[in-house]
Amino acid sequence: MKLGFTPAQERFRTEAAAWLSTQLDDHYSKLRGVTSLTAQPELRREWEQALGRARWSAVGWPAEYGGRDATLAEQVIFAEEYARAQAPARLGHLGVELIGPTILQFGTDAQKRRFLPPIAAGEEYWCQGYSEPNAGSDLSNVRTRARLAQGPNGDEWIIDGQKTWTSLAQFADWVFLVCRTAVGSKGRDGLSFLLVPMQQPGVTLHPIRQMTGDIEFNELFFDGARTAAENIVGAPGEGWKIAMALLNFERGVSTLAQQMSFRGELERLCALAARNGAARDPLIRQRLAQAHIGLRIMRYSALRMLTNAESAQLGRAAFTYKIFWATWHRKLGELAMDIQGPAGEIAEAAPYRFNELTNLYLYTRADTIYGGTNQIQRNLIAERALGLPKEPRGR
Amino acid sequence: MQFAFTEEQELIRDTARRFCDQHGSPERVRMAVESSHGYDQATWRAIGEEMGWCGIALPEGVGGSGLGAVELAILCEQMGRVLLPSPFFATACLAAPAIALAGSPAQQQALLPDIAAGRTRATLALSNSQGDPGLAGIGARLARVTGALRLTGEAGFVIHADAANLLVVAVRAEGSLGSDGVSLLVVAPDQKGVTIEPLVMMDRTRPMSRVHFDSVEVPREAVLGEVESAGPALAKALSRAQAALAAEQLGGAEAALEITTEYAKARMQFDRPIGSFQAVKHRLADMMVMTEAARSAAYYAACAVDELPAELDEAAAIAGSWCSDTYTNCAGNMIQLHGGVGFTWDHVAHLYFKRARASAMLLGSPAWLREQIAQRLSLGPAQAAT
């Protein structure tokens, strides 16, 4: 076992840290510490483009598509420095972290050439069309359908249906879509993975307000929406496989960056507890220590997963990662309110703006729901890692 | 950056696993527990002399293998899986680090080769008879009486003292606090004034004794290093011991999960395996979440011993608290999910349950370890007791 980084890797770290701090001290200083995905969209777009020009947007991608061919260790290092610098949450994260790697792994050369460079350059943005009103935990129940037809510019997919919980659709140029293409098929069979342009008459958006007061996600309605026939990743009928592979990328390098921002949250919470005297309470001290322990363990586990990811040997730790961090984060939100006391409930600005720690309390209720609820995670752990019997379906 | 076993480490794990499956079968563990010192002599000879495992983390210069804390953790994990009774932990994980860190080079050269070769059965006498944790809980006292050093008082919860031929005794000068005034002594159990009082403990797989010191004469050369200077070395040794213990606890927790999962697949009620019920499935899933985290924590702490000294104290406290909680949780759930049979003497579940409790309290409870961590978080002082 070897836990340290090499001198070359440390030089990479210094270079990344220097670039980030220069940018964030100067033109982009208003973006420092911005965790909300919807705040300051114009400046955020500029930031994505600045990252792209300096080749820091998608460091792990091949250089020909706008990346740096960074090794896994270098990707980890960049993610750590990004979070350490309190660089803003990535407007382009769906493109850079999800659909980009998916196209790299499963896409045609033409698709790679068409879609990857604009993602890395911060010029095209993506959203995710997975969940539907009747297909949440049971994603295979999707009903949005697509059929091939002849169009004025060649063969096209015509899409009808509805998606929900689509984050950042209001900023997206493209949506990646799981939909049913084999007529009469049920469940996981007969699904396809399409890439669909957002700006067209057949696609309409309906924003959904969250309990936090923000509008981060949307319903998407497809009514005769169109995309060129070649905008399919994998073959027709392979949609489930591609959709699941994309979800695996969620467990990648960004996990380490996430911990750095969690670290910032915990540090600010500890500072408040020390300031307002809550930290004299032994139970609060125990919970803060436990939060610190959980965060450290997340880091250790992520190092394990990343090591094994390189050797293509994804162990059991990968099954537990999501439920662990989501539950940790939710508990942190509760602790944040206990430490603040009732004062945390007072809005700090009109119409319904709260401080960072109170926002944590509200936002983290979603952490144990999206990306696979805690209940689904436990089913997956029990069935796939422990080999226990699968849940019966209804008849 | 490589946080996974090397091929050599995997080999050590596989060898240890086979050894422990053979020597630590449920029948052999029960027989060992019933024997006079609570462990099987042939097994101990195999561990100490044939396999040379007590020296795995000791330098080659004293006859050890020159490997490290990760290899030691691998052995502890496998032994913990089967609750293998033996003085291994006491000798290699408690006493040896104390000697290696506090002893002078000459003392190390005098004491460690016999440990590495399996000839010494050693243990550490640390806490008072209440079992108070850390250096603050040191039970015995060292005083200068008419020019000679005298050891008095008692140490509680000394593991395998009744089988030891070497005691490493932590002492402090009367009135000293914290890291100050602490010495480590090597004492023969049959020395005049030393009385070993074996206790009947809830966990019969790891015998403990109270050791009484009645004005025991301590020659100068029996003090490891300098008098009253061993505080920092002892603290480091305890962090190392904590890391090894965490690995042992990990092994026990994994065994509890494995045994219970197999039971859940086999046991039929209501015409289906009980493991097909979500309440059972989800509880096992939660056990796996904890044990995977425990694995990360225990091996990071072991790596910290070998590679990251600045992180050792924190990593050890993290591993200790998390692995203790994981083991007690998993062992408790093993009883629960086995239903009535989980409550019987004949089933193994209670052995794990009791070992989990005893090891959680051996080097500082989870709550105490968390408070040690809290003290490093710049939280200001805790509320003084009124």
C-alpha cells in the first residue's frame, strides 16, 4: 500500500492550485464558495469557458477532445485543488462528468468529435432525461417513446413523452434521454439512449420549485421532438446498459472533490459551534467528532475505490459509497440546525434566502433520494454484494 | 497512490486465512477457551515459532521479518475473524511496540529477538482497576524509596497476564499528569511482589488478569529508556495497538456479517428464505456499509503507522472508534437475525458479541476516542463537570 503522491504529481498539484487561485482572486472572485447550481449563470458560463481554454475543464479526457490525458491520480489531485480553492459548483458537470465519459466509452468517433470538444470548451451544456412521473426508483418503467421516421434532413427519431426532476434543463443545449424504442417492450428491454437538442418546438420546460425555494429542476415535455437518427449511443435496445454505465461514472473522481466541499462545511460548522458555545455540550462534541470521522472514512474509501477503479476491480466499497455520503450529509444538516438553534430558522434575505448551514439542512433531504434512494441502495447492496434474494415484482 | 494490498500482502492474507480456518474452527476455539490458560499451546507454537508472526513487523536486525503494520493488521484481521485465542495480540501488538518505541537500542536488542522468535509471551499492564483509558488511566506508581525504584499499585484488564513470561508495565510518578512522569518497565511475572490474579471475564476468548504490585524492586535497567520519559513513546505505541485492534475488530465484524448472511439465505420461514424479507435484507446491508467503512479505516490507520506518522494518532482514533462501533453493531445484529438460536451458548454469536464489547473497551471506548478527536477540532473546551 502506498498513500502518498509522487514529486511529479505534487508539481501538477501546484500548477492546478496556482491557476485556480489566480482566477478566483481576480475576475471570478464572486464565484468563490458558490455551491448553488443556479446562481450567477452568466458568470458561471464564463467560468466554464475559462476552464475550457486552460484545459482544466475535463482533465481526464484525451487532449484531442479538450482534455489533458490526466491519469487517475492527477484527476484526483485536480478535484481536490478545485474544492480546496472553493471554486464554484460546475454548471457543466452533467456534460463533463456524466455524458462526456459515456460518449468516450460507448460513442462512435463521429459522436466523440461532435459532442466532446464543445463540452470541454464550456460551449454546450447538458441535462439528464431519466426519471419520469411513473419511473423513479423503477427506472425501467419509462414510457417516453421514440420511433424512427424519415425527415426533411434524413432519418430522425420522433420523441413523445415526459421526463421529470431534470436538473439545469433551463441552461441545457442537449438532453440525454432513456426512452422506449421497441414497440410493446417492457422493463429494461427495448430501451435506447438518445441525444436530443433542447432548443426545438417539440421540447418544453416546466420548472419545479424545491422545498428550498429554488428552482433547480424541471419537467420536460416531448411532443414530436426530433433528433437525427445517428444521435443514439450504442445500438437500439442497448439503452438500459448505457444508462446504467453512465450512472457508474457518478462514482468517479468527483467524489473526492465532494469531500473537500464537505470539509469546508464541517469546518464552518465547528467554528460556529465554538463561537456560540454549542461546542461545550458533550453530545454536540460527539456528533461533530463523528462527522469528522465519517468524512475521513469517506476519503479513505474513495482512495480505495479509485485504486481499484484503475485496476478494473471495483470492490464492495463502491456499493456503499452513495448511501454513506448521503446519510452523512443529511446528519450534518441536522447537526447544523441543532448547533444554530432557532436562530437558524430566520431567513437572512428576502424572499426566502437562508444561510449556508440552514440551506444544508433543507438541501440534504434530497441527498438520500436522488441517484438511488437509501432504500434502493440497501436493496442493491443486499442483492448484488451479499447475494440475498431479489425483491419480488408485483403481478 | 495505491490503497490496496500488494500481491505479497494478498499471499500473507491467504496463508493467514487458511491457518486461522484450521486452528480457529469453532470446535477448536471452544476447546482452547476451556484449557488452562485459555489458548492452545500447539497453535501458539505454530504462530510464534513456525510462522514467526510475532516478528512480522519487527526489524530484521532483531530477527523480525522487516514488514510493517499493514502485514500485522492482515494477521489480526484473520485471527479476529475466528476469535483465535492466543497471546499474539498481547505480545506483538501491545508489548512489542512499547519496547520498540521506548527501549534503548541495547534494550531492544536484548528483548525483541525472543519476541520475534516466539519464545516470549508478553503483555502490557496499563490501566487502573477501573479500566480508565489512556495515559490518564495508568494504574501503577513508581517511586524512589531510599535510592531504589519501587513499583506499587495495580493494573486491571491485563490480557494474557496469566500466561506471560514478560510484563511491560506502564507506571507514573505520583502526582504527575498527562504525558509527564510516565515510565515503562519490564517485569518478570514471578518477581517478588508481583501477584497475578486471573479474572473470569465475560469474553472468555481473551483472558484478563488484575496484576498487583507490592513494593516491587525495579532495577534501573528494567526501565525502558529514561525514567519518567516514556509518555510520548507509550502514546505512540497505544496508537499502533489501536490500529492492530481495529483490524482484529474488522475481522470479527466481517465474520458476523458473513455468518448471518449465509443464515439468512438458508433459513426458511413463511415459505421463503428470511433474507428475502426487506427488514432483514436492509439490516444486513447496513452492516455491510459499516464493515466496508471499517475496512477503509483500519487499513488507513495501519498505513499511517508505516507511512504517515503525522496522521497516526487521528487515524488510530478514527479506526478504533469506528471499528468498535461496527463490531458491536454487527455482533448484536448477528444475535438478532438468528432469532432464538442466536441467544444460545452453543451458537457462536455470543462469542463475537462478547469479544466485540471487550475490545471496544480495551484501549478507550468509542465515546472517549471521539472526545480525543473533538479536542483536535478547535471547538474550545468541553463543559466542566459541575
